[in-house]
Amino acid sequence: MNFALFYRISLVIIALSGLLVPDPTLTAKGPHPKTPIYPRVAVCCAAKLPNRFGTSNALPKLVNDLSKAPSVKHHAGMVWISPGTYRMGGDNAQASADEFPKHKVSVKGFYIDVTEVTNAQFKQFVKATGYVTTAEQKPDWNILKKQLPPGTPKPAADVLVAASLVFVPAKGPVDINNYAQWWAWSKGADWKHPHGPKSNILGKDNFPVVHVSYFDALAYCKWAGKRLPTEAEWEWAARGGLKDNVYPWGNESVNIGKAKANIWEGDFPYKNVQKDKFYYAAPVKSFAPNAYGLYDMAGNVWEWCSDFYDNRYYASVNKPEGISNPQGPAKSHDPDEPYAIKHTVRGGSFLCNDSYCSGYRVARRMKTSEDSGMEHLGFRCVSDK
């Protein structure tokens, strides 16, 4: 879900869509780096970019200013994923059009985090660098209005605040195409306050960090000497060596047998029977890992990948000989929101349900504007040998 769409639905929140981009002049200087100031948007989920999309030039300068990672074993908490070839894409009737065609992909070997990046790890990063996340910064209307469709009205002052989107369950059955019925623009919501300003992460060091934008994730990766996974790497790792299976554990439905992942069990978005014992995010390692020893490759929180999102991308790389180490399309394309710059997110979250998104399938692709940060969006890192 893009914030612009949220505004059009609610008629309250301004159309701060993914076409909004960082202004490099807004980057703070000195020992306490800040991200450029962006609007916030939410998860649902080959030419160079035009000059007004200054992200590619602004961001490397920002993250290069960050301090080095602490002196720890570089691959601690990671596992090695051997190189291989597989068929990437949809495996069952739930697959969306952008998961096809299923195509041959080869990937090099890489290390990947065993879990999603946790609050404790992100806290260490912030303490070392003074980094301020996107959600902690107030949007600047003078910057934003230049990059919105003509005639976009200015929102009320209480909307243009440092905020993020938090999940608020509906009171009963609702139209699941209307995101405004379970998302709330909450002033003061950020990685330290995942459910809103009155919440905190005390005692939750081993929970996945959330409310992180693509830029926040990149900054952490730079500091840690790592990077975000490509979509192809993420899916190869999530499959755990299984061939053409629907889930990280195989083909048994997520709704059958013991709880396999942290998902929404019941009637979304108002009744969660909590068979898996969790209503919101769960501590990492709460469920069995896949065959590669990776936890939460299904459910818990969505995870950023490095690739731009393009709904036509799979068709462009579908060749008999396959493609090696794909890095994704050269630019973003989402016909639903053509002005938004989006990246793919993978893995599903605690809000995923078969009636809504079935995001816990290994082939499921979701698209999210790069300045997004919300309650069920996190990331994990990878590293080359």
C-alpha cells in the first residue's frame, strides 16, 4: 500500500506518494547523520532514473559517511548459501501475475543473516552513528509539493509530522481493498515505538526491527559491511534447497498442522485466533528454520530486497539459457502507482492471511515505496564471500 493511495482513500492523509524523493541538500552534516527527509508510505506492499529522482546520487554519499561496524566476526550470525540454479517464480494457484513466468536463475554463493535484523542490532548501529530514521523526521511540504501532481492540496499540520503507519485491527468484517480501515498514521511511531508513541521496545531486543525505510536498511548494511539481498538471492535462500515448493518448509498448507510461521490466523483484519501464539511480531527464532537454518523466511515481518520493483521484469529475463545473478530491473515500474519508486519486499508478515496476500509463499512478491517504514516491515542482510 502506498501512502498516496491511503490519502485518496481516507481523504485525510496527504498524497505523499513514492514519487517523492530525497533532496541531498537535506542531509545533515557532522557526527550525527540523518537520512534525507522523505514522506512515508506503506507496504501493500533500463534507462537511468530521471534527474528528479536523486536517490542514486544522494544515498551513497550519506552512507559512506557512516562509521565502520564494530569489531566482530564479519559472518557471525550468518550462514553460507552455496551457489546454484533454480526456477524462480510462482508455484501454485495463489501466485500473482508478477510471479510469472517461472524462469531459470543461477546465483553465486553468499552469506545471509540467520534472522531478521533485531532491535538490539539496530540499536547498536544507532548508538554508534547517531543515525535518525526516516520515520523520525518531519516531512517538508515545500520539498514535497514540487514533486506531487499539480493541485495536490496541502495537508493539515497534524499530518505533516514525524510519523509512521501502525496496524489497528478493524472491529469487524471490512472491504480488504480499503487499507485505511486497518492502518493509522501515528505521530511518534518509529522503530523505538512500533505500535505508536506510547509503546516501546523494552525487553524486545530479540524482536525484528520495524518502521525502517529502504534507506534506513541500506545505511545499516553499509555500517555492518553487508548489503541487502537481491530478490533472486532471497528466494533461493528461502526455498532451502527444495524444488518448486510453495513454502520454506515444503508444500503443506500454512493452515495445517503445527504453527509454522507468524501469520494472521482467523478473519483478517479483525479476528486473529493466534494459533501461533502471537498477535504482532514475534521474537526471531520463534518457529522452526528452513533446511538452510534460516528463520522467519515466511511471516513475522516483510523484508527489503535491493531490486527495484517492475511487474514485467520476469518476462524480460525469461530465456532458455537462464540468467545469472540478476540484480533486478534498471528502474521501478508499478502500473498501480506509476510515479512511485518501489523496491521489492519478500517473506510476508504477521498480517498475512490466505484471504489477503499469502505473503509467506517463497515466490510471493510485494512492492513498496523506498521511503516506506511501517509496523510489519524489516530486513536481513547478506554478504559476499
